[in-house]
Amino acid sequence: MQLSRALGAPERDLAILGEGNTSAKVNEELFLVKASGQQLGTIGPKGFCRVRFAPILACFEGPPLSDAALKQVLLESKAEKDQEVLPSVETFFHAYFLTLPGVQFVGHTHPTAINSILCSRRAHELLAGRLFPDEIVVCGVAPCFVEYVDPGIPLAQRIKQRVEEFFEQWGEWPKTVWMQNHGFIALGRSAREVENITLMAVKAARILLGTCAAGGPNFLTEEAVRRIHTRPDEHYRQRQLGQRGEDRPCK
């Protein structure tokens, strides 16, 4: 709940009204996810649903579902059937992310600065590199970009595809997912890490927008990015920030 309220704080401009959602892994069978229509900034304990992984993950391999069938799956996935609220339609990608190694918390927001990029014609191009060292330290070696797909199971399936392609390229899972014409996702082993990633990504987005007005972004070279990403002193900083801080290089 603390993470949700932090991401929904009005002064941060990360999400308003019912935008965005959060989730946390409870155990191998259950996770918590924000209920549909709840506001991150004011959410209370009753604004979350305990959801079973199994029926949600089964939809990734099953046939396409109608809107009515999708709602039924969400209803049946709830651990507490008497709870009136319905899990968010984005529960599907939350379930997938929470099966990845080291991911215990997920934060999905719609920051104005980030969506200014994601809603532009140059979104993919503008997310092709890293701009400064702290962006690498906090947000990882590269962003994972996902083209626009209808929210629900189709989006979750496309996210899974792009995330697994990212792993094939970099040898590790992404910390950030940028969804075209939609919003931003931060993945972390702690609520603190998800919040840190979100805030640093917003700063990077603001800087990127500034570079567009000053001749265009000057991305760091891939060699420089890999060097920052594998430096022992940066791993120490990551541990101090509650980040993963793994001591193995990317591919």
C-alpha cells in the first residue's frame, strides 16, 4: 500500500484518478494486485485483490477470450470470492512479471514526461539508448519497448514476447518496460526499488525531452553503457539503493 500511495502522490505526476496499478508477490500461488478503478494515491487495504497465479497464467496459452470471458477469469482468480472489487484488467502482465527471477513488486504508472515520449511518433527511436550513468545504475542496461497492443491478455502476451527477446539480447531481465501510447512499468525486488526506478525513469524522460529541443539526444556508446553496468563501484551503489547489484556482466 505504501508503494501505491507513493506512486499516486499528486505532486509526482505519475498517475491520476484510476490510472496505474501495483502488485506484490505473496508466495508461489498468490499475489496482490490493485483492484480496477482504485486510485493509487488514496488506496487502502480493501483496494487490493489477492489473486491466484494459476488461472491467470493459463490464459497465456489458451484461445482468445471475449470481454465477458476475460471478466469471468478475473472473478474466478480471486482468492476471496466474497470480495466485491475486481482485479485490474492488467492483472495478466502483473502475474507474468511476478514469475520472473528477483521480481517481487511491480509498479505501473502513466507519468506525463514518459507518456510525452511514448505518445510521439519517434518513441522507439528516442528509447534506443541511455543518456547518463545513474540511469543505467538504477534503470538497468536498456529499456524494453513494447508497441501498442489492446490492454488485457493480448498486451500481456506481447509484453512476455518482448521481455523474453530482451533477455536473449542482454542476458538479464529488464527493470523497465515502456508501452507505446500507454505507460511505464518498473520491476523490482522491493517496493523501494520500484519507486527508485520510476523516479529515475521520469528524470531521464525529462532530460530526453530537453535534448529534443537542443538538437537531439547524445546517447552513450554501448561500450560505455556496458562499462557502467558492470563496474564494481556501481554495484556497491546499487546495493545501497536496494537494487539488485549482481556482479556478473551482461552479454
